[in-house]
Amino acid sequence: MDDERPDMLTIGWLARRTGLPVRTLRFWSDEGAVPPVARSAGGYRLYDAGSVARVELVRTLRELGLGLDHVCRVLSGRTTVAEAAEVHVAALDAQIRALKVSRAVLSTVAKRDSTLEETALMNRLARLSAAERKQIIDEFKEEVFGDLDDPRLRDRIRTYSIELPDDPTPEQVDAWIELAELVRDPGFRARLRTWMELNAPVPGQGRPPGASIWWARKIAQTVAEVRKGGIAPEGPAAAEVLSELFGDADRTAVLRSLEAGIEARADHYRRLVARVRGQASSPDATKELEWLARALRAADQT
């Protein structure tokens, strides 16, 4: 054959020149990506120097992840490399998002030492569509905040967005899984509703005593400094801290609001929402809130 067409390459020689398996070149040839330029008298495929360059181009496009159908469209002139690349970028973005979700779910499973049933639930929650996620949050907000006496607060909460972005980080997916589990829990909804009722402003009366605990970071920061200084919640120094924070407010109402919020894990819910939204969340104030509750109980007994 080589004597018949000394300028031609058999598929075996093409494989040696390009370093690719004959099987791969035969498949590419059958699919039209690297067609033979001629046939020998015996019917064998023959290729030339241009075929070598074409193989290198196909290999480059395949290594970039383009499917062979897109490669053939580029080589035939039916589409451009740029157009094919744009389609492939969109496909890669979708794969990356899916991989991020998978990574986040597996990371959460590893941290929680989850059962198979819990793993399946977390996977379903992580892969919900945007519309399905919105429905979960909307139902939660309507049940917990829907008929609060303060219309301004009610409307503000209803329009407050809790959405997972199209390209979430693993941390956001992890936060969403936990948040979705939390807001679907009827017990959590009831406890948070009780807390909201104790803290929602009453028309004509203003904000109830204790509501400022949950809206002012200064209180948590003050208590953090007090705890760092070693002040016990049952001591006289703690009473001075309470006076500084709440003045002559009804301490019983303050304690009732505080205990309801701790039981509802309101601070944890707020930090989860911030993480889902990709915002910097405030530090965990659980220890500060518990110190404050102990101080209020101690003051009530004196």
C-alpha cells in the first residue's frame, strides 16, 4: 500500500504519528471528524499531512470537553469554535453547580454522621428547584409571620428574600439544607411564632420589653465582654449590667421574651438565613443569651 501511495498514511501510521490508539482514530473517522482522504486498492483508509493536523485539532477540542458532534460541526463550518465553546461553558457551569451541591451534601453527611434516610432527605432538599425552595420559605413565613399585629413588620418579613443563588458555594448549600429542615419542622414554627408574638410591636404601644435583645448586636457584645471579664450572672455586678441594658423595663417580660427566643433557636435561624444569602452573619450568641437569662432569673429572685 505504501508503494502505491507513498505520500499517504495508513491508519496505523497515523496512530504512530499522533500517538493515539488506532481504535480512537477509527472511531473519529467513522463519525466524520477525521475522514480518510483516499482509499488504497485494497480498500484501506489513507490519510495525509493535513489529516495529522486535523487529528491534533480534534484532540484539542476533545480535551477541552467538547462532544464529538460539536467537534464535527466546527470542522464542517456549521458552527464556530467560539459558538461551540460558549455552549460547552454553559454545560460545564451546570456540571460545576451540580458538583458543588453534591460536595456540600456529602460534606454535611460526613459532619453529621447521617443515616441513609437522612442523606436521601438532604440530597432532595439540596436539589430542589428555585420555585420549590421559594414555596417552602413562603409557606413558613406565612404561618409564622402572616397575621402579626404590626403590618409594617409583617410586610417587611414577607418581602425579605431568603434565596439560594444560582451558583451557591458549598457553605450556602450546607446552610440551606439545615434551614430547610428547620423551617419544615412544625415545632420550630410554633416556637418561633410564640417568640415573634412576644417581640412584635403592638399598635399604639411600641416595641415590647426584651425585643431589643434580638435586634441590637450591642447587647450581645456587651454581655460577651462581661463574660470575658469573669462576671457571674448571679452576682451584684450582673445586676448593674442589667440596669445598664434594660433600665426600668419590665424584667419579667424581658425574661419571657429571652427564654422564648432561646427555645425557638431564633439566633441560630437568623444566622442560617445570613449564610444562605451569602452575608456575614453575627457570631453565635448562645452563651451570651444564656448568661443574660440566668442573670434575669437571679435578679427576679432577689
